[in-house]
Amino acid sequence: MRKKSGRIVSSLISIMLVLCALPASALSADISSKYNETAEHLYENFSPQVGSIGGEWAVIGLARSGRLNNEQKQAYYEAVKSYVEANSSAKLNKRKSSDNSRVVLALSAIGENAENIGGYDLVEPLTDFNYVKKQGINGVIWALIALDSCNYYTPNSIRDELINEICSSQHPDGSWGLDETADPDVTGMAVQAIAPYKKYDERIQKAVDNAFTWIHNLKKISLSPESCAQLIVAAANNDITPDTDESFSAVIDCLMRYSVEKGFSHTLNGEYNQMATEQAFYALTACERRTQGQPALYDMTDISNFEVLDFDNDGIESINDVTIIQRYVAEFAVDFSTSQKKLADLSKNGRIDIGDVTMYQQRLAQ
């Protein structure tokens, strides 16, 4: 039986061995060349720190592209540990929950359990809906993405609250924004968050479809590189290969217009910009992972063993939880939430079936 407080069991060494075995890039030659150039620059200038620029987004891009070595991962972990201990709180920012979300994602990307960093649980604040919502829709979106990165356990219905908040905040035209103004960045982020649930909820499927209708009608040539990046990740999360899909190749082309030596600029014909470079790089990493048939950028379950399937909320995984899924498959009285449906779908084929029951039994037998 598995306790909720279980650690990620994949060691950093085994993670690196897997990542180093990644196949050669499947991106087109010009995009692949730019991708590798940018990766080399970020890698050579990697300085582990906590921050929205020069910090977590670089870690996520480099780690998910298989380019961080064990020493660099450990250095980032130690930087976060020192930062958290100096902060003396699991909440890294009193008003912005996205600081926690960003760090949880980066820790998950290097195979670390964000529930215990120097004795602080960085995931727990993200289960407080009032705290997360304080930042607005941005906080809600990134909390859901972070919680789902390693299927972190939550003791309440927070995932469904976050999903409901995101869906109810969608504009009538299919977009999202920080206010009533449509924003491609926020729209891309919102789709990234809810797309994994679309197979289990018709309302979410409709929200995603409406968002992509809005995206397809965008005048893509005028997008910023950051907007391009968010839309590319959204597409990859939605089973679309951005560099070959006809409707998204224009977004890739737009992003490449900001290419400068060693990275990307924030404005056309501008100079190198760290934020634009980091976002462009992790977007191309998401695209690369999609072309290779790998799990999505923020789906870190491929490098962790961190799924908690405690459906009766008794604190452990047991045969009783298996029975609950069996009853669901048999169409007995089992009421699963949208997030529980996604979690119970161990085979990730879009439905809960007897194969998932068998996989769960195998988990318990290990």
C-alpha cells in the first residue's frame, strides 16, 4: 500500500540516463538549428536561482529537453531550498500564488518532490482556492498546471474548483484575459491548463474547441514572441504538432521572426531578451516533445512515480480503491469528479476501463 507522503522514487541519475537517450530532433532543419543554438546559450549561461527570469523557466526548458546534468539540477534544488528557508514560509509570495506554481513546476521537472523542501510543503498553498484566486485568473491557471505536473495529492476538490473558475472566466468569443480584453498569452495558458481534462468533460471540450476557433482567427503575424510561445505550448498540449499543423505553422513562423543571435528578442529587430528567449525555448521544447511522441511539457509523470490514487480518502492506496474503479466501470453508484476521472485513467486513453483496474492492481503488487 502507498502512503500519500511518498517520495518521487526515480533518482536523478536514472532520470538523466533516460533523458540522454532522447532521439535526435524531429523539428525542421531551420527550427532545429535555432532550437539547438538557443539551448546551448542557455545551458552555457545557466546560473541556478529562483526567479521568473533566469530561473524556473530556464530550468524547465533545459530539464524537459534533457540538457541539465545532475550537478546543475542539484545546484538549482539547493538554491530553492536556501530561498525557501530564508522565506520561512511555504507561501513564496503573499499575493502571487504563481511564484509557488513556477517553483513547483521547476522542481518537478528535475525529479524533486515539491512537498518537502527544507521542511516546507510548496504544494499545500496551491490547495487554498482563496489564496490562488487572489492573483486572478493567472494564479488559478498556473496552480492547476503545477498540481497536475506530478499528480500532486490534494485533500479537497481544489482541482475541480480551479477548472470551474477557468471555464467560467472564458470570454464569449472563446478567449481569456486578465480582464474583459482578449489576451493570446492568457488564452494559451488557460488551454494548457484544461486541455488534459477535455476527454472527460464535454464542457471542457467545448471550451477548448472555442478557444482554438478564436486562436485560428488571430492575426498571427502581429503576435509577440511570448504570445507565440504560449500558443505553441497550448497546441502541443492539445495533441497538435505545431510546426507541421497548417493552422499553427504561422505561429511558429511568427516566433522565428524574433530570432536573434543566441536567442530571441522581445521586439522585431530588437536585441537579445532573456524572457523572450526562455519562453521561446520552452515552447520549442514542447513542440519537440510533441514530435517525438513524448508526454507534454508540464506532464512530469514520465520522470516520477508520484500518482496517488486514493479514491476513498483513507490516506493509502489499497484494494478498496481498486474496487471503487471497478464499480465505476460496472456503472454502479460511483460519482467521480472530472479530475478523478483523469487520475483514474492510468492508461491515458481517454476513458476508465478494466485495463485501468488491472494497472492499479499491478501498482499495489509492486
